[in-house]
Amino acid sequence: MDWQTNEDTVPSGFITEAQIRSVMGKPPASGAWREGDPVARRRFAGIGEFAFENGGTLPTVHIAYETYGTLSPARDNAILVLHALTGDSNLNHKAEPGQPTDGWWPGLVGPGLPIDTDRWFVVAPNMLGSCQGSTGPSSIAPDGAEWGARFPYTTIADQVRAQHALAEELGIDRWFAVVGGSMGGMQVLEWGVRYPDEVARMAVIAAPATSSADQIALNSVQIQAIRADPQFRGGDYYDAPDGEGPHQGLALARRMALLNYRSPTELNDRFQRSWQSGLSPLGGGGRFAVESYLDFHGNKFTRRFDANSYITLVEAMNSHDIGRGRAGVVPALESVTARTLVIGIDSDRLFPVPDQELIARHVPGNIDGDVPVVIESKFGHDGFLIEFDLVGREITRLLAD
């Protein structure tokens, strides 16, 4: 859904010694970006006091973001690109101090690419409640401690309202396009419904109109894995006396999530029953290659993310219902005025194609009539982060004059 696929480059699926060394040693209690860390290419916009949909107010909120390209004098070439669950504002550059991962859409955003930064001014914010620069649970509250579990329950609508406040700070009153996949796609839909006059075009990629019971169930066990870790300490682990954080719970949640992001076919073809070590499975010891793969990515994740943010964002995904307070899903979708591209992935088991078919049938401006574009990919939900040529071709169609 959002993991950094460009890190996952071993064709055989085996984890190399160099990769294993990269996650050795004790991780920090939280992998969040913290004030005082190198800012990398982030910019920050203060949006003031913020009231949340479900109750609760923060006295001040800031949004971290990055920009690519140049805003035209008429301010009519701006594109908003929205990341998925554990993404950030880095779209296309390499990791650097203060920025732990490479960009997540390097094949789509940049000079001469489908979202051509020689033509478009691209804004990529880190979402409210996350941990890579925007205000979230790891941010410091007025009492000098992290917000932690005190951070207000956050919805997709809250995140979009925060993004709208960012647009106001930047002086952008209408986006040429709003584009996003997975959780970012949920936010795209909210933009199209909440601010129809401020979005000319939008791309909803591998996202549903509502989070289903099945999807909420998958999320709930991830949340419980974190909360069950003794080192979670009710969310107050940042200054634990022993310096420990809920690493095991967060890593386990990540492993669970990865199983939803890839297709069974891709995992079976890639790993089969390969054994990571030279020992026989029947002889005991060692492990299957797919187990090493999941462990590696789970452990790596704890070094760049925050457990409280993970809970906050997963709960925000659970909140997603484009029809809430709008007389239902169909009337909400029918209110969209933007020219719309809807993309599904045939092997997606997290947000399967019927989710996108519902959106495509009811959004009046769908550029493909009443059906979505369905991309054939063995990579499952993560296909939108990997299939640059296929996704890029469709985005080019959307952005064409």
C-alpha cells in the first residue's frame, strides 16, 4: 500500500547480508522525524489551530511538504500528489540526512515524466497525523511532552481539511489535478466531494469509496499487535527509562500489512518454498526465505516510523466513508465535478477492483465512462508503486489538454 518498493530489489527474494546489516543494532524508540533533525528538502507551513471532526483541538498544526517544479504566474499549473499510509513528501529523490527513504514515485514525477515538473508545479504534503514532519503523535504538545495517545482521532476528512489549509497558505485556490493512491486515493475522493470547485481533475488509484468490514478487520489486528507490545506503554514510550519502544508490535503490524499489499501469485512465484539458509527445513533451524523477507521489512520499518502514528493513520483509513453525512456513497460520488481517472489493479486483494468499479459507475466525469482502468500486475496492491509505465500512461491521459 505504501512501502518503499524501490528498496526491494533482490530478484530472487533472498535478503542479502548487506540488507541484514542495515537493520542490525537497536532502533530508536520511535522512527519519527523530530524537530531538530535535518530537514532535508522539507518545507513547513503553519495552519494554526485545528479542530478535528470527531472532537479535539490542537492549538497549532504544521504541515511538512515538498515542491517540485515552478508555480506559474497565473497559479494554474499546480498538482497535489498524496501519499499512502506510511509514505511521505519525498516523491523522487534519494534518501538523505533527515529523509530515511528514497522517493516513492520516481518513475512518475520529474522532468519529462508523466507528471512533468518542467510543466507542472507539484506539491506533496506529509499527511496530518504522520511522523515525517507534519504534526502527529510524536510532535511536542504545549506541556513539553509528545502528544502520544492524546493525539485526537483523525479522519480522512481531517487530513484533507489540513491539506486545504496548506493550499491556502501557498496561494493555490484551484488544483489542476489531485492525484493519489491507496490512502492518498481516499483523500483524492474527499477533495473531489468536499471542494468540487477547487479540483479540475483527479486520479483515484487503488482506493475505495468506503473502508469495508474486511479492510477494517485487517487493520484492527495490526493495531492490536502494536498495543499488545509491553513496550507500547499506552503510547507513552518516547522517553521510556530503558530506551525501548514497541518495536516488536510495530514490526509485526508491518508484516501483516505486507501480506495485503502483495498478491499470492507474486509471493508464490518469487519465493516458492525457498529456504534462506543451507539447512533443511526438516532438520530444524534456519527459515523460509519469505519469512526472512517479512522480518527484514518489518524490522526496517521500525527505524523510519512511529507506532502511535501508525495507529492514528490506520484508524483514519477505517474512518473512510465518502457518503458519511452526505446521504450516502452514491449521492456523494455523483457530486464530483472534476474530470476523473479511476484505476484498479487486477491482483489487488486489499482494495479489489469492485471498489473502483463502484466509484467509476457514479462519478459523472470519469474519463472512461462507467468503468475503471484495470491494470494487470502480479504485484497486487503495490502495483501502483511499481508499474510506472502502466500507471504513467493513464495519468498522461488525464492531464492531456
